[in-house]
Amino acid sequence: MSTIKADAIEAATGTNTDLVLTGKGTGVPDIETGFKVSGTAGLPVSDLRVGTDGELITWDASGNPTTVAVGTAAQVLTSNGAGAAPTFQDAAGGAYEFISSVTASSAASVDFDAVFSGSYTNYLMIAEGIIPATDATVMWIRLSTDGGSTWVSSAGAYTTNWLANPASTAVQGSLGHATAIEVNSSTVSNNGQSNVTTDGYSAFSATIYSPQSSSHFTRVVGHAIIADSGDPSSINQNLFAAGRRAAEAHDSIQVLSSSGNISGVFKLYGIKDA
Amino acid sequence: MARFKAVPVSEAYPNGLKPFTPEEESQRDADEAAWEAAKPQLETLAKIAVLEIQVTQRRLREAALTDEGKAWLQNIEDQIAAERAKVR
């Protein structure tokens, strides 16, 4: 092997002439580790070969360089484990999966028809910005077994047990034979929901357990903040544990006010079983 | 005036509103009438709950140890009895 010793090599002819370094046979130019480009060690990213927008560099199972194919919008890069290149895939998501949303503006009721299915065992409802048209009312929840064509509303169909603290005083109570689940207790003084925006809005979350089960009573457990009627400086907390008093497979849920219309934003999520 | 229910926006209900059926109108009328009819009883139950929670451990000790405490407790008991009589 012969060696050329020089501090610089330039192309000899022309104005814009490439400098070619060529190996022999299967040999290729071998550049020392830590080589510089324009005086700086390492190859700048901008000097990599032009590729496809959105692809990523990786190595395949044989250790050869390759690219991760472009995913679709909102997908995330997901490891496929040792020995396999990662790929873009749909995000696995959290424990809650959005099902449906209703924005009510002075509606007589808020209905989620045919939303309970075999996809989930339990569900979560988040409701906020709630204000009734009629002052000092109670929020009701009802269930349906026929896709919302009719709502279970017979006397004694539901029972609710509360722990409420209107006027900062804890009061517990129950309503064992009601026509609806009560989010804020009707048997507690000063616990009605305000219909005045300056009193603030009400909100609640409620977990619905096994609504589709025909062997378990559907249970609803929730936590509500109720805008105190007539007092913007006061809010009432209501913890409620409620349910149907019969084992039925329910497929729909409804929220309404004990009297008059209701406004607010209501969202329903399915809770993954695993 | 016809009532509407708020539902998820869909092709069938692009404005998220679905009119009540005649059966639902009847049900809602009955609901609201029952609510109005039950109000006096509910208010009475609420009053009883407020009276009951006033009987604290301290009030019971005072009732056991002083005439004033006993009189106060008797007054509360009388008020509860009067309210209970309304819902019987």
C-alpha cells in the first residue's frame, strides 16, 4: 500500500469539479473516526442524504440503517420491543375514552341515548357550566332500557344517599323511593341549585357502575358542587351514592332539572376494563 | 310550548335538539307537578335535618348538666315533633 502525504488535496481542473476518492474492487474510502466537515468534527444533519419528510432514521433487525415510515396525524412513535424497529401507531390513550358530548342551552333534558354497550363495564359523566332555568331546583339523573324511548321514572325506582354541606354544615340524608337519582339533595335546606349566573354555575362528576348488567343494580356515585341559590359567595358540596332499585340492563342516561329547563355541557366517557 | 331535549349533534339532529314526544311531554308535566306537590314535604324534611344537626355532643352534655341546656334541647325536640307532624 502506498501513501500520499499532503495537508490538502484539491481537484485539479475545472471550476466546480468534484473531488473523487475511490477504493479498488469492493474497497471504499475509509475516513478516520472523528473526521471534520468544514472544520467541525462530525457530520452535520443537513449533510445527510435527502429523504422523505416525516421519516425517522433507525436500524432494522439485521442492524442495517433504515427509516421509520411516516405515520398519520396524531399517531405516536411506539416501540415494538428489542430487535424490531419502532413504528408510528395510534396512541393507546388513557383509562377513559370519550364517547359523546351534549351542550344544552335551556333544554328540557339532556339525553345520551344508546351509549352504554358491551365496550365498557363502567362509565364516567363530567358535567359543568350547569344552570337551571328555575331557581332552587334539584338535578335528576334517570336511566333507560330502550335506547331512550322511555325513561325509568316510576315511584321508588331509585334511591339516593347524600352527604351535603350547605352553609358549611354537613348534613346527611337519603331518599329511598324516588322517581330519579338526585345529584343535590332535595331534603337538605339551602341546597337548591341557583338559576342566577352571578351565583356561579354548578358542576358534577358521576361514575356509573355496570349499567348494562341485568344481574347487578346499576349504581351511580358522584360528587357535585352546587351554586347556592341566592348567595354568590356560597357553594354547596354534595356527595351522592345512588342507584336503581332493580336489576336491569340500561343503555341510556338522562340528566334533567326537577323543574324547568337546564343548560350546561355534559360529557360521557367509557372506562377501559383493562 | 313544546319542549326539546339536548342530544349529541348528529346528522339526524344537526343542532343537537330533539323534540319531546307527546308521551315525554306528559311525563315532564307529571314530573314538574309532582315536584311542586312534594316541595312542602321536602322543605319540612330539610327543616328537620337542620334541627337534628344542632343537637351536638356539647348540647347533649349541657342538657344533662344544666337546666338551660335541658330547656334548649326540649325546645328543639318540640320543633322537630311539630315538623314531623306535618309530614305524617
